[in-house]
Amino acid sequence: MQANELRDMAKYTYDFFVIGAGSGGTRAARIAAAHGARVGVAEDLYLGGTCVNVGCVPKKLLVYASHYAEDFEDAAGFGWSVGEREHNWAKLIANKDKEIARLNGIYRRLIEGAGAKIYDARAVLEDANTISVGGERVTAQTILISTGGWPSVPDVPGKEHIVTSNEAFHLETLPDRIVVVGGGYIAVEFAGIFHGLGANVTQLYRGPMFLRGFDDDARAFVAEEMLKKGIDLRLITKVEAIAKQKDGSLLLDIAGGGTIETDLVMYATGRRPNTSGIGIEKAGVALNERGAVIVDKDWRTNIDNIYAIGDVTDRIQLTPVAIAEGHALADRLYGEPGRGVSYEFVASTVFSQPSLGTVGLTEAEARARYGEVDIYKSDFKSMKHTLSGRDERTLMKLVVERSSDRVVGIHVVGPDAGEIIQGFAVALKAGATKAVFDATIGIHPTAAEEFVTMREPEPEPVLKAAE
Ligand code: NDP
């Protein structure tokens, strides 16, 4: 380190100040502190951020809880008699809250154990190096904005009657009738959770098919399976207004006519970056039209010493991406700069029921990028359901670039899609070809073995003259 850099560091209270202790901020703070930086972290809501408190973790616990409904039914075909079933929502929420409190404690110990100081308070930037936090004024040579996102709800009349995923995790009771508005990850996941736990669920999506951005076959397959399970999925349906009725129920006016009466309306219509109330303007940090912090490829904002990572940058809104960014940034600033983040072949899974796992390109994206592609598809009833009698099917799909034989996309709809897709994501990152898939011996009997036993590509789609 140069003498002038040492002098600069001594001028500031902290070398590195992290605003927001979610997944990405926590990782950046811990790694920077482990490299010897003097680190301060401010969090005014909950340690661990969205993922730990009102996102991935409690969501997955609720998905497990809801799936038991089918598991009990399926057991009968295997000779089990399962007696009366009753679900206690309050108990589930209490147990979930206990687990989250434990995780909050682990986050605190991890950050403090690395030598960083936590401020349980909102941090507000006063200028590019000064932060007011918990009644104190501190300075930092480098600042990281990792404040995440927040549910965004359109301005529909009666908006005050709705909940978002934030509140859904803390409902006192599970209502009989629930309407979920939206067609992204959160809407589809919660529709499955509420349905599994016994509510009558109606899901409303404004377009012709939900899960926009995912492979078309996979989207349609999830929709069909959800409909089969009894979720009332209504496409091309927009809510015009929501009114509270005398008996406490809610009445939704649907565009084009018709109403829906329900007990709870949950909006899952996207998330906006959390950039208000933290002094962004005073520090001069530039935002885009959606209010997200604009960063370059090294996560640096337009202000030299201020960086941003994770959902607040509104790029890939996934916890593991924010963690990778936080780690790479801290290494680059205070340790060995080698670690980068590759945004290619980022796998993800929608924990719908059945779940949808994906990595790489959709068929449509691959056709647009490469022209000639081969599609391998398998749609089957899993072995478990031969005895359970459940009418649930699984879809597996490979997208192969024809000229190089490289597998460029994998999509699976079925149980444990996330567990399956994670390993295949490694293969895709390694550049595996279809020939490598073919040379891989399957594990029998599994669903995933389909991916290494698909022999015949689908016939080429026939284009009509008009197309
Ligand atoms: P998404 O952006 O995934 O989906 C938003 C949905 O709301 C879309 O279907 C969109 O429709 C619809 N929508 C947007 N605006 C309106 C409107 N004004 N009226 C009606 N519908 C509207 O957001 P989510 O809230 O589901 O999740 C946020 C992000 O969090 C995800 O994108 C994902 O990155 C992350 N996440 C990841 C999870 C995982 O990895 N399992 C789980 C949960 C969240 P349209 O498609 O027509 O625009």
C-alpha cells in the first residue's frame, strides 16, 4: 500500500461502509473485514435482508409445509393409511419465525465475528464520504449501497386493502379464499403455497401466459399442472378496483366485466430498488429510470468511491448473484483481485408446484441467437406417481446449438427441479456438448437420467406461409 493511501485511510472512521446487511452486503462486509479493512455496516430492518426474512428462506419452508398435503394423499397408494389431517397455520408461522430469528443471530455473529461493527439503524448519506447513522456521523473512504428491493404495487383503486409477500409471511390466519395477482416467481410460488395449505386460490395474470422470460413449453406446462391441481389460474385478466365489503371480504372488479369475491388479495407484481431515504441525491449517485443505482462492470457508481451490488442495481434479482458480487467486490478492494462474477448460465428455480428449474437459453432465445437448434424433450409420469395415482407429469427439455453441438439451455418442470438443475448448470458452464451428455451414464431410476438418455430431437417446427 502506498503512503498516500495509508494517509487517506486514517482520515476516515471506516475504510468500507456497507449500507444494507442483506445477502450481498453481509458477504461484502465479512470478506472486507477478513482482509483487514475497518468495516461498518448499517441495517435498519432485519439482518439477512429479504432472502432470510421475507424471501427465499421462509418461502422454501412454506413450500415444504404446503407440499405435505399431496404427500399424505400420495402415501395411500403405497399402503399407508393416513388419518385426519389438520393444518395449523399459526404454528407453522411461529416455527418459521423461530428459525429466522436463529438465522438473524447467525448473521450478527458472522459480521461481528469478522470484526465489522453493526449499526442497527438507517444510514443516510450526507455526501460521498459522510454517513449519518443512529445519531452519529461517520466517514468512510469507500461506501457500498446494498439496500435491496421492495415489493412494487400498481396504483389500483383499493390498493390499501391488499398485501404483498412481506405481509403474507406474517398472516395471523390463512383465509379461505385468496387472490394472487401477478405471474412472476413470487405469484406462482405463493399460489402453490396457499393452495397446498388449503385455501381456494385464484391467480390473475395480465398477459396470455405467465412466467414471462422462461421457456414457452415450461411456462405452459407449469400452468397446466397448476390448473390440474385446482388453482383457478385466469390469464389476460386485469384488476380494475378492489373494494372492502361490509362483512370484511374483498370484491375485485375485473377489466371487461365480472367480479371476484375473496378474503385476501396478494399482489406480487415485481420489486423496485430501495433507493429512497438514504441520501442518494446528496452523494450525487446516479439512478436509472426505475430508481436503480447505475453501476459499471466493477459495480462502481458514477461516484468513484461508491459501489452498489444486488437487487438495488436491478439486474439479476437473485441472492446468489448478490453474494457473488459482494464477495468479488470485497476481494477486489481489499484482497486478491482475481475473483469475478460471470452472469452467463445463471441457473434459477421457481419453487412453484411442480417446480421449474432453468439454466441457459430458452428455445426462442436460442433460435434467435443461433438460428439452427435441436430440441430434445421428454414429458412423462414419474415412477412415484405410478403407485400414488397422481396425475402429475414432468417435463425435461434440452436446447442444443446445432453447429457446435453445445447444450445451451436446460429446462425442467417437476419435483426437485432446483436440485436437478444445479448440477447441470456446472455442465453448461463447462461447455458440455450433447455428445458429452450422451456419453454420461444415467442414474436409474431417477427423473434426471432423462437428460442423458434423450436420443431423438423434436421434428423441426413447420413454418406456415404467413409466418
Ligand atoms: P417478477 O418481475 O418476476 O414478476 C412480476 C409479475 O408481475 C410479472 O408477471 C408481471 O407481468 C406482473 N406485473 C408487473 N406489473 C404489473 C401490473 N401493473 N399489473 C399486473 N401485473 C403486473 O417479480 P416478482 O415480484 O415475482 O419477483 C421479483 C424478483 O425476485 C424476481 O424477478 C426474481 O428475480 C426474484 N425472486 C426469485 C425467486 C427464486 O429464485 N425462486 C423467488 C422470488 C423472487 P409481465 O410479465 O406481464 O410483466
